[in-house]
Amino acid sequence: MSAEVSRPLEGVTVVDLGQIYNAPYATLLLALAGAEVIKVEPLDGELSRTRRRISLGSGMAFYMLNSNKRCVTLNLKDERGKELLRELADRADVLVENFRPGVMDRLGIGAEALRARNPRLIYAAGSGYGQTGRYKDLPAMDLAVQAMSGAIASTGHPDEGPVKAGPALSDFLGGIHLYGAIVTALFQQARSGRGAVLDVAMLDSVYPSLMSNAGPFVGAAIEGGPPPPERTGNRQGGLAESPYNVYPTKDGHIAVICVTDQHWVGLTEAMGRPELLTDPVYSTKPARIRAMDAVDELVSAWTSVQPTDEVFDLLRRAGVVCAPARSLGEVIADPYFRERGMIVDVDVPGVGPVPLIHTPLYFSDRDRLPLDPAHELGQDNDAVFGDLLGHPAEVLGTYRAAGVIS
């Protein structure tokens, strides 16, 4: 199948004031769908770029989230810097930011001011707790939103304290929803010519992911029963499946899930325990849920004496949902991601080979865009402020001397 030249978002211009993970991930998805993304940073760089000063690893996320963007710098505390941003917003379809609510308004470059000049502009604000509501002024980072959302309360084992999710759950769920809101608004813009003001909160974005845990709480409240346990370890959040756990093997761990009776049949065949199919303690799903501890003991006794790969192979062939609990190193090196094009190993100038991420949004009739590694700080100042906005070189020189751009 030949690849089409056009891209889904070709011709869309995005001004990206995002920082860390939330908004930069949304704008990465936009860039890899073909949008022209202009990343605006303060003169010393946005926060994830400056983490490289701590260590290369600390700053690696910047390279992973900022491919295929043009990088410019602006001092938004200087009126000349604000005016340059206004000029960019005049030409843009979308402006994205994830500052604390009110910051852009106080600078005079918020949604109302920018859309007064460009009514077609989609002003997309990502934040921890939204632009309205009682929490809007709280400072937010991923860990704080995980705590506020109940994600931490529902993570860990029942007899231990709450634990944060390992991934930056709130940031990326917020970024995905921010992307979805922007693309929805672009559809509206294309049909009506109207822009929009978008308010996407990380807290709102995390809540739907709690359904396995929150559902039983809601059900108990309706029925007037006692609340279920908040933390269920590696068991299903609503304790509605069995077996459903991470089991020890001879050299690691493996996740095993039986959602249907057919899965259970496959598991008993792999275990060599056909008698369990007629044992009333285990023969039905409700029975297995009531006997969850005994089921976990049975499965653990079988998995713990065999290597992970052998258990995985047996269960796969039996049609049982399962997966080895892999290390981060194993995941990053997995050929699967290269075969899918999700990870592309790119030689980043000044850094070396980096496994950069691509978009998970795959169009079968289009080849993926080649990855252009994150540009150096202010690398595109002349191209954007000079060529695009039309400011002469001598003016840009004056701006550099005055600390308006770098």
C-alpha cells in the first residue's frame, strides 16, 4: 500500500507553551499527525529540558516528547515578547498551555485577549484541577493528582499503605484527553469557523480509569452495604475475577487472568488438573471468586516451580490471558515496538542513539512521519520570528540583546 503524502493535520499550526509531560505529549501527538508545532520556551528552556543539567537520564523525557517541533524562546515578562506571542497566535489554529490557571490572563495573553484578535483560535488549557471549581488554584504535579484522584488509595496491597502508580498516570491521561479535546475542536473549527476555549483537567481525566475500583463503592452505597477494600494488590479492582493476579515463577513473575470459563478450562489443562473443572469449589466463576485465596494458592503452586517462559508458552497455547512481568530494560529493548514503529532509534545530536517514541495513533494508509529529534533551545528563532513573522534580522538582534529572545 502506497503512503499518502498528506497528513491528517497538515496545514494546522499549533503554538505550544507546554511544559513537562502533560501538554507536550498532546502537542507531540499533534505534530506526529502532521501539524506544524511551534514550541515556545523561556530563555533558559522549559522545565523538562533543564532537567538534563541534573543528568542525561533526567532530561531524556524532553527528547522523547518534543520531536517534530520547531523550538523558539520568548521572555513573556517583556512586552515585546508578549507581542511576538500575540503575532504567533494570530497565525495559529491552536494554542496549548499547561500553566497554573490565571497565569496567562495576568500576563495579558490569556484566552480572551488572544481570541479577541483571532476568533478562530482554539485556546487549549491543560491543568491539574481545571480552570473552575474549588481546587483550581492548587498547584498540581502528577503525584499530587494521583493522590487527589484516588489512584494512590487504590494502588498497593490491602495490608499496606497506598502507593503511587509507577507511570506518570495523571500527566499522560491528561495529555491524551487534551489532544482529544483539541482534535474535536478542530473538527468544529473546520465546519463552522469557530474557535474554542478548552479546559482539560488531569483530575477529571484520571477519574474514569478508576471504574474497576469505584464501581463497587457506588454499588455498595446504593445497596447500603459495607464499602469494599480500596486496595486489592494485583487482584482485579472490584474483586470480580478469579484467578486474576501476578504469580511467582521459578525466575520471576507472570500475570494470569481468567475472565471466562473457557480461560479457566485452558488453565486447568495447562496445569494438568482436569478434576478442578468438576470440583464445586472451582467449577464456576462465582465459586472461584468466593474461593479466591484457594485459587491463588493453586495457581502459585504450579507457576512457582517453572521458569516464566515455560509458563507463558503453556498458557498462550491454552488460550489463557497472561503476560510475564517484564523489567523496564526488557520492555525498552522489545522488538515489538520497533516492528510497530512505536519506538524509533534515532541519533540525537549531542546525545547519541535514543529510543524516541512515535505516536500510538496508526493510520494504515499512511507511513509514519520520520522523527525529527527535539531541536536545541531557540534553534528556530530566526526561522519563526524572521521568516514567518517577518521581523528583520536587525530587530531580532535588538531583541536578543534585550533578553526578549535568546
